[in-house]
Amino acid sequence: MAATHEKPSYTEFHPRWYRPRVSTYWWLQRSAYVLFILRELSSVCIAWFVIFLLMLIHAVSQDRAAYDEFLEWAAHPIVVTVNVISLLMVVFHAATWFNLAPQAMVVRMKGKRVPGIYIAGANYAAWLVVSALVAWLLLR
Amino acid sequence: MARRQIEPLLWLLFSAGGVMSALLVPVLLLLFGVVFPLGWLEPPSWEYLKDVIGHPVTRVLLFLLCMLALFHWAHRFRYTLYDGLQIKHLNEMIALMCYGGAIVGSVTAGYLLWQVP
């Protein structure tokens, strides 16, 4: 029995599995793969947002002049461009995330599985409510 | 073996960060990144924003958002590099860079939020 836990020793007759080389650009071959990589790269935009948010928090915690300076910097065309691209990517992240929610959460009610569309719908509703609350808090 | 035991925790952080960022980042980025800079709406005054960010509930929420979003990035980006670029031999270094970056970022976020008057 113990032998099965040991590393199999190399023999000349050990089969070598056939492994075709995959191109580094394999994800460019199909639109579904490109969308997959874009979804994964949305995480970079989320990290950028955290940096942006921390710069805002830092500016606000100093004084009014620092806050005005931050607002001026945020209006620079390059920063706006980066933020518009990031916004699109983050919305893509949110949509794909909520669409996958039914697969991640299985909710049962009275012994029956709640259809996925309700779970996704609840997630989208929460998104709407949270966004409205934040906008109300910042714009009132 | 240690990595196997920590993997579910990392996935949990990734998942929690995914929810937090999906709910909160679009509206915040829309307002502070696009709407206010382009002058479509007036940004909140400094006094008001200072009070909002300085509120204990906001501080805790913002800290959780920053920390979880960073761990979300770390986990997803790590596997993007892993799948996309096929650099298996750099695996350890990439993991260190990603999770290390998330830890440094979280500590920075905690410090900056602590500093808000």
C-alpha cells in the first residue's frame, strides 16, 4: 500500500503524454476567449479604482486645497480616459458576476430550487439600490 | 500543502471582493471619475465629503471595499497571468507580488482612512 504514495520512478517505458504547445496568444482565437480575458483583466481596473479612491480619501483628509487639486487632476483628459475605460470594464465585471450568481448560489424554497433568473434579478436589484443610495448620499 | 489549505480562504476573499466591487465601484467611478470631472454635476463640497468619509460606518465600509477589492484583483490577476501567459515557472513570484501587493494596499487603505479627521 505504501508504494502507491511514493513518487513513481522514471522508467524508459513510462508514457509521455502528448502535449501540443499552446500559443501565448491562444485567447485571441475566439471572441469568447477574448471576452474571458477581458473579464479577468477587469480586476486590474478595480485595482486602479482602489488607488484612485485612496488618492481621493487622502486629499479629502488634508484640506480644501488638496481636494480641489485632486478634482483638477481627475479632470485631466488622460485620467478621464483611463476612468471611462475602467468604468466600462467594471460594469462588464458586475454584469458577468451577477449573471454567474445563480450558479454560485443555490437557493431552495419549500424544497424547490429557486430559478436562476430570480437570483440574478435579486443581484441586479441590489446593485440598483446600492448605486441609488451612494448617488443620493453624494449628490444631496 | 500549506498552499492547499489557504486556497479556499483566498477564493473567499476573491469572491467577497467581487461582490463588493460589483455593487459599489461602478457608481463611485461613474461619479468621481466621469460625471464630476466632466462637469455634468457639481461635486460634493469638501466639508460635506469630509463628514461622509469620516463617519465610522463609511470608514469601515470603505476599508472593506479597498481590502476585498484588492484581494479580488490579486487572485484574478494571478490566474490571468497563469492562464494567459503560461509562465508557470514564475508562479511563486507572481503569487507573492499579487497577494503581497494586496496586503500592502490594505494596510495603506487602513492608514489613510484612520487619518481622516
